[in-house]
Amino acid sequence: MHTINTILMVLLRLFTFYLGLITTFFTLSFFSIPTASFYARLLASYGCLLLCASYGVLASLTLRLFGKHRISQWIVARAFYYTMAWTTGVHFEIVSGKEHLSTRPCVLIGNHQSELDVLLLGAIFPPYCSVTAKRSLRLVPFLGWFMALSGTVFIDRSNSASAHAAFDKAAAEMRKERQSVFIFPEGTRSYAEGPEMGPFKKGAFHLAVKAGVDIVPVVAGNYWGVLSVREKRFRGGSIPVKVLPPIPTAHLKAADVEELTRTTREKMLKDLVALTESPMGQKATKAYVGAGEEDLARLATPTAMASGLEQRLANPPT
């Protein structure tokens, strides 16, 4: 009993110190100290991630008792989204296509910009969906435990045979349990300063064709102005997201995957440019909002954003 009390006391002191550190950095940020806001939100983000991963372990274990563990990642994703929004002031807002998230089962794909994309998952993640992740994450305390318990598809990128086997198993699970999967087809973060995407790997598209399910692309506008690790910038802001209509694959074969990959990336890139050039997108991608540009916040509502976006896509610039 004495040992348990000692451990709890140490954990409480660590938590108090961590909270005090975050509060100090946030306080310093009000005095225009350049990197204070970055470190305040960075520490807050790691704290939210650890807290929600711990919650996820308990939630996954509990839900397994009732045969509901397939919604674990959705529950934890929403918890992470709201805690991050409260502590960092960062929001991913779905401005168009939210109804497409009800497609089930499907392979959801998204553009991969930075570590902040975990928060994007919190905003768009539907029930009965799981992520794919590199196998090494399974060993990370709390986060790895939660991912393993909640049905994450772990991929060994250094072993193609193992990766193919994991995708075969995932395809069978998708058909049997109507479970969706989320994948970042770029495979790595772009850290782009503008509306750019890296080349797509074909794994997500092979999986969709193998399972015979739709692909649902999710595009987030560039948010270099909100987070830039290199420039030590991390501020609050709203980032526009569009969910594109489902792309059917039931009629496709393995030979069609290359063309499917190319056309899907082109569609997503077109919307990435449009989102980034919208009022909400401009505020998220700019490092600083200058005098007279504050109205971008007023204009950047989901309704106005969706209207402006659709108008732009219907009348693209020549």
C-alpha cells in the first residue's frame, strides 16, 4: 500500500510540474515571446495525446467485454479532438461533404502534412474505422497499447511479404465486419509550406480494390501558418476540410490501381489548392495575419466556406 501511495504521489507531482510548465509558456506567449506559444501548445498536445491514449486503453478493454471494441478509435478520436481544441485552440472544420463519412465500409485517405494530422483524424473519424500504422508504434507505451487493443492494422514497411499479408487480413476483416480503414497514401509527412502533396503509394488503393469497397478522400487545407516545427510556430486557428464523394472500386482489378491512384491524387490536389486559397484556408496557411485581414475569421464559417469553395470549383481560373 505504501508503494502505491508513493507512486501516486510521484505521478501527481509530475502532473503538477507539467501543468505548471504549460501555464508558464502560455503566460509568456502573451508578452510576445516568439517561441513561447510553440512550446506551450506542443506540451499541451503531448499531454492530450498521453491522456487520451490512457483513456483509450481503458475504453478498449471495457468495450471488448461487450463486443464493441471496433468503435474504440472513434471514441478516443473524438475525445482527443475536443481536448486539443480546448487546450490549443486548433480546429479542423469540415466545410463540405460530411455526409460521405457515413460510407461503410470504405478506405478513407487523406493528405499528410505534419504530426497535427492526428487531430484531423479526431475531426473526421467515423465509427467502425481503424487506422494503419508502422509496426514499431506497437511498442510505444500507452499509445501502442491502445492501438493494438483497438484493431489498428500494423504494417512492417521493411518486409513487403508481411505488409501484403497485413493488407490481405485487413481486406477480409473489412468485408466480414464492415470495418473501414484510414490511410495516408503519401506514407510520410510533407511539411509543405503551400498546397502540395507528395507522390501516393498504392497500398491504400490495392486494399480498396481487393476488398471491393469505395475510397473516400479527405482533404485538409494547408496549415503551415498554424504549425511549423522548423520555424517553432504553433498557434490556434481553423483549418478547412473537404470530404470528397466516394470513388467506387467494385468493378476494378489490380491492373487498374495505377490509374486509380493517379486520378484520385489529381482530384485531391485540386481541392487542396481550392481549400488553401479560401478565406479560412488563407488564414491557416499564412504565418501572420496582417492588419485588415482579421475579417478572414468572420468570413471563414463552414457555410460561407462551402459556398465559396463550390463556386471556385465550378468556375476554375483559366
